[in-house]
Amino acid sequence: MPEEFSEGEGFENLDRPPAFFPYNREDPEREAGEFGELIEVRVDGIYAQEEGGRVSRFVLLADYRRKLRIEIGGFESQAIQLVLEGTRPDRPLTHDLLKNVLERLGGEVDRVVIDDFWNSVFYAKLYLSVEGQELEIDSRPSDAIALAVRFEAPIFVADALLDLDLAA
């Protein structure tokens, strides 16, 4: 191991979870369930935006009156877009593989819930039904949505998240 990594530089606070963990029990201001009831949304589309030479990709979710855009990666945008267009790749993508595995195990995606936003990051859960048992799995929203469109499963977003104005 190189010496520059052996002395602990950059290894401060290893006893605390990284910032992407949504529920830090040491943070008393952080409460689960603060974003309200769940609202069913639809995938309104995928789009890209270029700014300063950087291309950002978004999935647009909508209820009957509001829209929420979530930035996603290029592979995930392609995975969602292919299903929306009804296009089937020659070989299964990762989300297709996961769908095939779940189906072979007798499971399916029951629903997707996007219910948290913390530190500029959205958080989602997959609810799977396997042999009559419900399983809750943490997921990135983009992966959860890519699976939901493959299973034709409903997508829900916490009400207050639909009111976020992230365009700025």
C-alpha cells in the first residue's frame, strides 16, 4: 500500500457514516416522514440539458398538476427511455437482468417510493413482492424507476417533494 495512504490522511471521522446516509441518528433535526403523504406519479419523460459543456440528464415525474425532475446518469436515462419507447436491446441491460432474476425467483416490483431528499440527493425504496412476502430495498431513484417501468409498477413521491423547486 502506498505510504501516502497509510498515515490516516483523509480518514478522519470513520466512526460516523458518510453524508449520503439519510438518517444520521446524531442529527436531532433530521426526522423521517417529514415530506407528507405519497402521491402517485407517472414518468413524463427523459431529457438532457447542456450547460457549460456538461450534459445533465433528468427524469421528469408528474402528478396531475406538478412536476419533479430528478437528475440521473446516462446509463439509467437510456434504461428508462428504451422502455418508454418500447425498444428492446439485443442483449439485456442491467435492469432487464434484474427483472429476469426477480421473475425467476417468483418476485416482482410492487411499487417504487421516492420519499426523501437530503443533502441535495433523492432517496427511493423498491417494494418487492416475493412468495407473498413484501421486501423493502433502498435504491437510487433512477434504478428504482428503471425497474418500475419494466414491471409496470406504480411510482409514488412524497407530497412535499413535488413542491421542491430545484431549477435554480
